[in-house]
Amino acid sequence: MERQQFQKLINWKNSKDRKPLIIRGARQVGKTWLMQEFGKREYMQTVYINFESSKSLRSLFENDYNIQRIITALEIETDIQINSENTLIIFDEIQECDGAITSLKYFCENAPQYHVIAAGSLLGVALHSNISFPVGKVDFLDLYPLTFSEFLLAMNKKSLFDLLMSKDWEMITGFKSKFIELLRQYYFIGGMPEVVFSFSKENNFNKVREIQNRILNSYEQDFSKHAPIELVPRIRMIWNSIPAQLAKENRKFMYGLLKQGARAKEFEMAMAWLIDSGLIYKVNRCSKPAIPLIAYMDNSAFKIYILDVGLLAAIGNIDVKTIINGNQIFQEFKGAITEQFVLQQLKSIEELPIYYWSTEKSTAEIDFLVQHSDSVIPMEVKAEENLKAKSLKYFNQKYKMPISIRTSMADYRIDEWLTNLPLYAIENYWK
């Protein structure tokens, strides 16, 4: 399995001002595999420490942060002689050892010759506690579920991957039926590495759903195990409401769907926990399409998405035939699945702020606003080939946007102010 972040790891390794690297991402998006595979391919040896299982090493970081002392202890623990030039040091589940997180500062300041990578399943949550975090002393890399293009590679469709990357739209259109077939498979399978790997080997949709349900169960267990006990019921209420939130024509998050009389203040900590854990994405409304978008952000209006489209399908218990072949009673939620897919692909692109726009009374809405280079680009999402874009037309007339995108199953073409972009090419358009 190939991950596009692998090249960024190589760039990090070769950087002259390299700092210890923290890989951020939700549980089971492939952080451990990526670190170990990187060590296997790029270094002569790898020292792998998992602080969840190597509890005896936690005390090593309680007394002081003498790097030579730490290196010696790691050598004794793993029986590997650490050479700074050819050894990768991996600290996995680092949130289980506060001192190990703090030690990254001293690796950066006193021993920058060592190659150190760290990751943790709930690291985002841990970093918002009282841990002494090495601000400015670490690099970051974000890891998400496999994108559609990574899914193509995992399915041994490298020729289709290369074609997408070429942006030869005429030839891409000639093979659109293949792209659409694989895209609908992706809607069901999603991008969780274990799920994709299983399907690539067994081609079994039932096994896919079995693994997805197991992942969802592990997330539910994390709520009880890692979240403050008083937040757990509210975390579950937000998590379980996501399909209902996205099923609405106006997908703005409504606290009233959680319980009657619910208010933002009583749920804000639970919402923050889910965001910090990487399990949900929050997309805020912007009042106008101006740079920087964050200056026009409306904190009171937002949409919530889950981390993976396949998991969304699993939460909704949507059958594979319904997604791949279509079903009349599935029409409304098909839009939610499609919008989830688009957001997921956009999230994988670095430095791409993502918002949405609507009028004050929500009479018109643009699904996504992205800030790209020196432009703000509105995007309207359509599940099939419905090319009516009333909101986008209104928005363009109001703000005179130089570029507007409508994404659907229709072919690529440019019509004056409007670019029609196939859904399966969303990710590649920005590269």
C-alpha cells in the first residue's frame, strides 16, 4: 500500500533543519504502519517503542531528559545499537508517556542528529491537557484515511491513477465509467487502511462492513476509556447524530437534534474532544468570500463531518447495493455521502482552509469555500449529473468570483465562469 505522505517523510529525513516529527491522525488511519514502513525502506535499522505496551520505559522520562541516558536505555530495551546516521527512532502511543513528549524538545536542542518520529492514537486530545509540549521544537505531519487516488493505487489501478494525475481531461472522460465504478466502491469501502487492504486482497464487501463495524466499536470504547466521564454521554450524542445532521437539506449542525432544548455551551467540550481525536471535522460558515476566510468565520454556524465516508455508510447501515447500484429511497442521503467524500478529499490537501457560505436565512448555500493561493473558490457538490446550480449562480452574480467549481458525475469542462469538475478528480485538481 502506498501513501502519498511517504514522500514528505523522505523530505523530512533529508532536511538540514530537521526536528523530531509528530504524526497526527485519528486511530487506525495507518500511523504505525507508515512509520514502520518508512523505517524499513529508508534506514538500516529501526528502534520501535510503544509506550502503551512498554510501560517500564515510562519511568525513564520522569527524572531528567539527558539524551545519552535515554539512548542507552533504548539500546538496552531493544538490543539495537543506535547510530544517528542510519537508525530511525519511533515513539508510538507517545500520549501514554508525558515525559516522552517533553523529551522531543531536548532531542531537537541537544541531539538534532537523531531521527525521531512520534505518533499516538489520541495525541490531539493529550496535547490539550497539561502536558509540557515542545512548542516550536517539532515538525508535524497530518495523516488521514486513504484518498481516492491512494485507493486507486491500492486496487492496483496505477494506470488510472497516472491518468488522473496527467489531467488529460479528454482521455479521462473516455474512461469515466471505470472511474465512476471505483468511486462508488470507495463510497462504501472508504479509506481506512485495514478496510482497503482487506478488500484489495479478498474483494469481499461483507468483510469490509465487518471491519468497519469493528473500527466503530473501538471508537465507542475510546469514548469511555479516554474521555472525561462527564463528557461521554454528550460525545455519544454528537457522534450518533452525525447521519441525521447530514441528512438534512441544510446540513448546518443543529443542537436541537441532540435533545430538546440543547445549547452549545453544554456540548462544546464534547465537540472539542471529538475534533481533537480526529474523528470529526468541523466546517464553519463564512459570511463573505474574502481573504483570509478565517477573518469572516461565523463561529455559531458550522457543519460536522466524520473522518471517513465508508464509516459514515457503516454508521447508517447502508447496503453496498444501495450505494453502488442506486436506490430511489436513498436519494436524499446520497447527497450527504457525496459531500462527505468531497470534504474528505479536500482535507488531505495541505494549507487549504475549508469553509462554507450561506445567506443569513439559508435561502442559498455554497457547500464549500476554499482559500487556495490568492483566491477564494466556491464549490457546489452534486451527487449525480444534475447540473442546476442556482446557489452558485446567485453567489457568482453577487461576488463576481473569477473561478467557481461545480463537482458532479458530469464530465470536465469550462463554461465561462463555471468549471465542471468530475467528483473522482477533486483531489487531483489542486495538485
